[in-house]
Amino acid sequence: MKRNFILAGVTRYWWLLLLTGLICLGFGVWSICAPAQALPILAVVFAIGLLAVGLFDGIWGFATSNYNPGWGWDVCMAVIDIVAGIWMLTMPAQEMTLTFLYIVGIWLIFAAFSGIGMMFSVSYYNPFATFLAVLLLLATLVFSFWLIISPIGLGVMAWMWVGIALCCYGVYRISLAFKVRNLRRR
């Protein structure tokens, strides 16, 4: 009975997961398609997007607080997103580009670990989907660590690694949203 109550409450807000996944995927595709000179513009847009993702993750966390035992982690991730977005928007333009690469790498590492924890908590419902999601999140971690270790060494390719990591994370969030929606239909 309690499991059905928790499941019904969490699955009601599946569309918030979809929205954050689409935002991340959109930024990832844009980063891959944009030339390297667009990094300063991408940094500003990313900071604004980070605020939006933080807002939606915060809404998700509080909206599911009665149903989701891990809702505090969702709210914590939302606070990190919002603080990082505000911090980036207050920086001088020249420093923002390099900081952008570090922030994206660190943010994606936190997001991937948060996602891995979430996937293990729902692995009971679909072990194969959990395996695929964890693979996407591990790819996100690899590209994120690579970005943090050598953002300047990557040079022009930095925007490509940012894009790939964001796409991996975005696809994970979108697939998670549809898995949660399908659980709601059961």
C-alpha cells in the first residue's frame, strides 16, 4: 500500500524530469553544433539554463517530498544548480568562459552521481533500463572528468566534450522521465 502511494506521488511529476532532460539535451546539441568562438555566449546561456534546471529540479524535489524518500537530494542538486547559475552570471565575461568549463564538468559529475543513486533506487522496477541509464551516466562522468582535468588542453574541442556530456545526461533524464511515466500507467 505504501509503495503504491509513493509510486503514484512520484510519477505524477514525470514531466519535470522530461523538461530538465530536454534542456540539457538542447544545450548539448547546441554546444556540439556551435563553433568554438561561441563558448562565451554558451556560458551565459548555460548559466541561465542552469537556473531554469535548478528551479524545475527544486519544484520536483518539493512536489515529491511526501512520496520520494530521496527528495532532499533533488532539492540539494537544485540549490547547487541555482547557486552556480547566479555565480556565473555575476562574473566578468573573460573569466566566465573558463569557469564555464569547470562548472559544467563539476555540475555534471554531481548530476551523474545523483542520477546513479536514483537509478539504483528504482532498479527494482526495470533492471535492464537501470543498466542502460547507469551506462549513460558513466559516460557523462568520463567526459566530465576529462573536461575538468584539461579544459585548456582540450582547446577548441572543449565545446565538443561539453556537448557530449550534456547530451548523455539529457538522454538519461528523458529516458528516466518516460520510465517514470510508464510506471504511472501501471
